Amino acid sequence: MMSRQPSKRLEKLSAAIFSEMAAHKREVAKKRTVYDLSIGSPDQPPEQSLLDTLAEAVARPGAFGYALSEGTADFRAEVAEWYQYRFGVELEPNSEVHSLMGSQDGLAHFALAWTDPGDVVLVPDPGYPIYEGSVHLAGAVPYRMPLRAENDFLPDLEQIPENVAKQAKFMILNYPNNPVSAVATVSFFEKVVAFAKRHDIIVVHDLAYSEMAFDGYKPPSFLQAPGAKDVGIEFNSFSKSFNMAGCRIAYVVGNAEIIKPLAVVKSNVDYGVFLPVQQMAIAALKQDREAAGQNAVGPIYQERRDVLLSALADAGWVIPPPKATMFVWAQVPQGWTSREFAFALLEQAGVVVIPGSAFGEEGEGYVRIALVQTPEILKQAAAAIADSGILLQRVE
């Protein structure tokens, strides 16, 4: 037995519950049908035209050479063009756009670029695990900003202690939000800009769900707020908007001086995104502009949201409909903890969800349900929940 131990940083990462749920799912699947609504991985393929672009690009001479970390000039130019079209935000392609191997890649490395051990970072609670995880990996200290229903799941900036705000290097925000599916307005972002300028804080906004919105809602960019580019950057991704999760391509845009240190880290840990994938991404953005806002992703998930929530309401579980994302943030029935309910739901109904507590202390009392199955499968999952009787049980 080796006496050597891995880094203590790993003890503060939150992958355990996801692995635990996956292992328990495998056991339950041996004896009953399982409906996996846990991980937010798109189940649809990219559009055929994008697959054709990828195939053609793969066959070109030089396709398999190293790519520059910042992305090709054509890729960066197209991102800037799309941001102007989608948000009315002007970007300088050579300095204010940088490619990434997925937005998680950029988020994971940002704290390494901008913090030293002991520095403070403001993170949302609940929040996507890499937000706080990246801070721990860099040896910095997270300060959790509670996201609560009574405040529309927006952080109350005025409740952040003055001494904490003065120490903070940067703040992470994410709207539309994973896991709580909340949205934010440009007026809220204006308050964030004022707060950031007052305390000299960098703002890092994750906009991964910008095109996965419902009922005509169009999520704004943080960079639409006046002065936002003075203090912040924004991550966006092709994973959810164009069903390209496995391609691992995203980008960061905004303040050039804030992007530079991240670019230095990136240039030391990897090369750029596979060139044919960049060509595919360029085609996706061009196609989206030409379609004039008719991105097909939103309607697919809106139908799933409506089917699932209607069926669950019929079963007695009434959940507020989200305006965006591929998730439903659902309050658990009275008497259960998040973890107890998630494991009981798997055992009794065969439905896999993630306990809200996996995303932070403020997630207690909720579960996250991913809309990653067809409407028919979602109906079956809701029926299994209803038939199990778990919604009528009370835990003392």
C-alpha cells in the first residue's frame, strides 16, 4: 500500500455525489427501468449541415496540425460578428475574443490566472461545481453568495460584507443559471457593474445557456450593460446552443486585459481547438445569424419542459416553469432532504436527479432535473414518479 497521498485540494472538489448517483443508478438498473435526468448532456446531434462542414474540414490538408490557443482569425471574427448580431455588443476580434476547449476549460483556468493563494473570490451558491472548484484548485478562498427564491435567485450584492468585497479579486455569475434556471436582466447587470467598479472586482459571467430559452425570452449578455467591458468578461459555448458538447469548443470575450492572463495560462497547458471543429463552429454561428433567431434548440427543450411539468403537476408536484436552460429546479416534498429524496426517487421510481445540495449549501431542499430525454420518456418518468407514491410520503 502506497503511503503517498494526492493533493488536499481534491478534497474540496464536489464530484463525489455525481459518482455516487451514477454507481447507484447502475445497481438500480439491474432490477428496473431507469430514467436518467441527472447530467446536462445534450441528447440531440448537431444539424446535418454542421456535420457536413466538419467532414469536409477534416479532409483538408493541414487539418490535423496544431492550432493556436487563441483560435483562428476566422473563428474570432465570426464570434465578434455573432455578438454584434445577437447582443449589439462590439468586440475587437484580435484582443477581445479567445477560443477555449469548452467554457469549463476557461472557467477552470481563470482562477489560476488571476488569484494567488489566500485571495478571495465571490461564487454563487448554489452554483455549477467548477466555479468553486476552480477557486480551490488555485489555492484561493471562495466566498459564497446565496441565491435564494425570495430574491429571484440573484445574489444580494448589498449583503456582501464590505471587508469581503474589498478583498475579492473577482466574482462569478451565471445567467441563465445552472442549476437553478434563474435569469437576470440588463438592469441587474448594471448594478453588478457599479458594484464591481466600486470595489475593483473583475466580473466573470458564464452565458453557456444564451440560446436555450423559452416563450420568446432572449437572455441578455452581461456585456450589454454600460461599462461592463471595463470590468468583465463573458464565457459562451457551442455545447448547449448547437449540440456540440463533445466537440469541446467555446470562447471568452470582453476586456482584453482581463483575458490576457488567462491566455497565458492556456498557452502553457494546451494548444488550440481542433481546426475542423473551429470550422464547424464558424458555420454554426453563420447559420444562426442567417436563421434570424430561429435556433432550433429552444423549442425542443421548451416542449420537454412543458410535457414534464404538466405531468408532474398532475401527479401533485407543482414546479415553477423556468424561462431558460435545460434544467428544472424543483423543491422537494416536505420532510425530505435533497439527498434523501434523490436517492429515494431512484430506488422507488427509477428516476435519476441530482440533489441540490451537490451545488452548495443553499441548494438544500431542491433537486435538479435535466431535460435530456424525449417528451415520451419524460412522460414515462413522470408516470413512474406518480406510481411510486413518493410524492405522498412524509419523512418525520
